[in-house]
Amino acid sequence: MSLHETGFDSLAFAILVARLEDETGVDPFTISEDAAFPATVGDFVRAYENVPA
């Protein structure tokens, strides 16, 4: 499913990432120099799964 289809706009996405960072201590979109805005929910999940330990 595309993130656009979820109804999330850029503000909702930013809030979600901030809340996840509060919970996990990780923001994969600022850690990586080549991070791109995820197109799908799967891309979003993989961004968190692929954060180096």
C-alpha cells in the first residue's frame, strides 16, 4: 500500500517518525545520508528494520 493511500500527509509522517524515535531512539531518515521518503508502508517498515545496530 502506498503511504499516500493511508491518508498520511507530510505532517502526519513527521509526527509518526518523531514518536517512533521517542520509543526506539532511532530515526532512520536522519541516520542515513541517502535516505529517501518511503513510497509504501513496506518501504517505511524496511527503513526501521535496516537501521545498523
